[in-house]
Amino acid sequence: MSLRNIGIVYRKELREALRDRRTVIASVVIPLFLFPLLSVGLFTFIGSIVNKTGEASPKVMVIGGDDSPGVLAALRATPKVEIVAASPNWKDLVVEKEIPIAVEIPAEFDKRIADQKKLEVFIYKYTGELKSETAAGKLNDSLRTYRENVVKNRVVAQKLPVEVLDPFQVTQKNVAPAEKSGAALFFGGFIAYIVVFLCFNGGIHPAIDLTAGEKERGTMETILSSPIARSHLVIGKFLLVFTTALSTAALSVISMGISFALVHAFQAKAAQAGKEGIEMHIGIGAALSVFIMAIPLAVLFSSIQLMIASFAKTSKEAQTYLVPLIFIVIIPAIAAMAPIDLTAKLALVPILNVSLLCKELVIGTYHWNFIAIIFTSTCAYAAVALFLAVKMFQRESVLFRS
């Protein structure tokens, strides 16, 4: 194998790729600026919405309770809640999000409570709607406090100590560091998803341009007639696709690391004010580990893209073949954000194994046995894909099919 010939092909394709504005935008601009801004902006936007919803004073419609001033007083004492008068169409108002919730108080509630009757208070909400769920939580806490006071008064009336209601206390304490919390795991899965997706997306356009694009421009015959072996030619083209895929993933990690570091600095100031936030930062060691694991994945993606695109006669046809593969890549990448633990069997599943491992690496967990399995298996899959890509370029029926 001539490294000189491979280098010639690679440099030639690299110069042309750098002149292509679409390749530069897809490989540099999007991962370096657009995607991190969107992702960090999304996290910030969602956080601000949740905070504003928690600080707002939702309107709560109380149905009944006119004969029970005690429970009404407890509801009105709920912090940051506005009690409004009942309306016959209360259910429609909740469904149409005019009011977040409605509370139904049974008739003669206070009197029947005093008679030690068991009653049921209904909170009608819009399940899954943030404002409704928040308001329901506030009212539920208020009613629980009222219920505890009723029970305490009954105990005191029986001349028993209040402590009889609370013989012992259960306290949950987190022993895991903040960088390995559930929120951090989700953040790690999100980073893994970004790396996998951009690693695949970064190689699509170069793979199409170096195969179907050459056919459209009529330059494929000229390249094949040069005194360079087919294997050297395809490896040189592969290295260009691999470079763009890996650089896209690397730039995304670097850019998001810087972006989340800035967010982390603001969160540190918020923590000093007593507000906790999601641990959102990538250490240098974690970023380097993710980059290393992305190398065999980029080889796998580049080989598959080059092999599939070589079947196409035009760039449009190549896009038809390659774009649906994004869904095959996205599904296991998204699975990394789910609470799935890495196992020996999952370590052999392509894409999913790297996604789960990257999530672990971001939070600083290193399972060396799984790392060895995943790196070896991904390299094996990549070698097979690269071998098939070379074989495709050696078949005249594929390169010159009409």
C-alpha cells in the first residue's frame, strides 16, 4: 500500500472540500456555533419557564366549601395561589387552560371532619400541562398540611403527645457527587446524542460529493484512469470523509464544553444565592475520552456513507439513500438519555454502545472492561465497513451503473 498515493488523493479532496461552502458550514459553522447556541439556549429557556411557572400565582377555582370556612381559609393561605369564584363550566375552563385546576370540597366539610368522617377532596387538573401540575402540587401540599393539623388537634384532644404521630423520621441523603446525579446523567446522554448525530451528519455531504458528485460532474472516469490503485483512491476519499465527520464531532464537544462552562459559572453564582441547578460542564478528561471513542465511530459512519453513496448515480439519489439512515443513528443515540445502564450485551450493539459509554465518560465513570469491548467491537465493525467500501469501488457495475 502506497501512503504517498493515498496522501495525494487525500490532499486533493481536502483542498476541494475546503473550497466547498456547504462542507464548511456543515462541518465547522453548525457544530461550532449554531448547535451549541441552540442546545444551551434550549436548556436555559426551559429552566426559565419552569422557574417562572413556580413563581407565578395560578388561579384556583374552588367548587363548594361555602359552609366550611376552615378549609377555605387553609386554601386561601396557600402561598402564591389566587382563589377565584366557582363557575358551572369549570371543567371546560381547565381543559381550555383558562384556569390550571379546580378543587371540589364536599358539603359540610368542616362539620363532617369534626365528626371524624372520612372525606375525599378532588383536585381536577390538566395532566401533563406544566402550569396545571404546578398548581396541583401547591394545593396538594396545602391540603396535606391542613390534614396533618386536623390529626394533631384530634391527638391533643385525647390528651396524647403530638410526637405519637411521628415516632421516627426517615431522611434521604445523596452520597453521589453532583456531577453524577440524575440530571448530570441526562446531560451526559444529551452530549452523547450530539456527538453521535453530528459525527454522522458531518460526513454525509463529503461522502455524496466524492462519489455521486464525481459521477454527476463526469470526473469519476478521469480519477479512475489515473495511475493510482483503486484501494488507494477509496482510502484517500475515506480519509476525507473521516476527517470531516471527526472534526464535526470534536468541534461540537469543544464548543459545547465552553458553552456549558459559561452556564456553569452562572449556576455557581445562583448556588451561592441558595438555588440549585443542573450540573452542566465537561471536564478536559471527559472531552478527550469522548473524542477517542468517537474515532472508531467516525470510521464506521464514514465507511458506510462512502459505500452506500457509491451506488447512487446522482447526488439527489445518494441523499435518498443516506438521509433515512439518520433515523437509524438517532434512535440508539436518543436511548442514551434514558435510564439505561451499560452491560456486556449492550456493549456489542453498534452506536448504542458508544452512546451509553460517552454518557458514562461525561460524568467521570470509566468501566475499562466495557471500554475495551466497545472500542474493539466498533473497530471491527468499522473495518468490515471499510473493506466493503473498497470492494464497491473495485466493481465497475457499481461505479458506472446506468
